[in-house]
Amino acid sequence: MNKLRLLLVILMLVIGLLLLFITPIQNAMVTRLSEQLSAKEYTTETIEQHQTTEADFEFEAVQSLSIAEVLQAQMKVNDMPVIGSIAIPHIDMQLPILKGVGNAVLAVGAGTMKPNQQLGKGNYALAGHYFEDKNILFSPLYQANIGDIIYVTDMAEIYEYKLSEKKIIAATDVFIIDDISNKTLLTLITCAENGTKRLAIQADFIQHYPFDKAPNILKGHF
């Protein structure tokens, strides 16, 4: 009986320690995976191939990120459909862009919300997870300000956008990612108010540069 009690105490201690450290472990894994999937490691030809892969675009089905999904992403890291990168220098945010909004994709970066969207055209929409740690995935967006410059690249071109609107919306306001006639936009979406609402950021297209001819300071953001 004493041995059984001792085993139960040890088991409870182990579980307690796991619960205590699982969040920082998960955060560290997500950060490392995001850094590992730099668009610079891919050729433009590979990125074009990734654009044609099948992907999940059911954003309404996205759940809070779990350690299991992070581990799953780790196992799939070499097959991730990286199609670009996003950088917001003012908030020190730089992430890979991947096709779709599948669980593994959103465990490592920003996911595209519509199947056929194109940079520099229509309303290019990206989704990302929010963490209490303000430096992970789309969490830094809460620190973004109107007028901030946002750069997005597919490694062929660098597209520059200027943040024009930041607001909390209802989770059902999916129209925010629709194209708007005569407007070229970038829309970024993440969770707000414990997942019951969304933070939506929109930015207006300014200009684009061929990646190989862009100023080094712009290339350095990626």
C-alpha cells in the first residue's frame, strides 16, 4: 500500500511538472519551426510547385493550437507548402507563409485563407494563431499601428503594403476577406477575446519590387 501511494505521488508530480512546462516547450518548438521554414531556403520554382498543392481552407474548423499539432508539424516540416514570407519590421515580426489553414500549417506560420489568391491582386488574406507570448506567430499584430509597413514576398517579388485599419470583428464576419472592387489589400486575421472574436488588420497595396533588384534593407527583412 505504501509503495502504491508513493507511485501515485510520483505520478502526480510528473503530471504537474509536464503541465507546468508544456506551454514554454510548445512555444519554443513553434518559434524554432517558424525560423526553420525561411522562404529564403526555397527556390522560386519550388514555391510555384507548392502553390499547386492541395490544401485545407476551412478556417471555421481551426481550433486552438495543441502540443500534439506542434509535434505533428515537426514531423511534416520537410513537406510544408511554403509559398512566401511576411515581415512587419515595426513589431519585429517575420513568418513563413504556407498554403491553406490546416493544423500543421498554422502551427508554424501564416496560412492563406483562399485557394486562388495572388499577392498584389484583390484581397490577399492570411490567418495565424494568437499566443499569450506576444512574440509568437500572429500575436505581435496586437502591437501593430496604423501606418506600419508590411512586406510580403514570394521570393520573386517583394510587395509593400501600408496598414490602414485595425479592428476587432465577430468570428462570423468572414466577408472581410472578400475581394473589393478597385482595391488591392492585405488582410491578416487572428483570434481575439479567447477565440470568440477576431482581430482583423487590413493594409493597402503600395508598390512591389523584383526580389533580386530590391534594396538590401528590404531583402534583410526576410
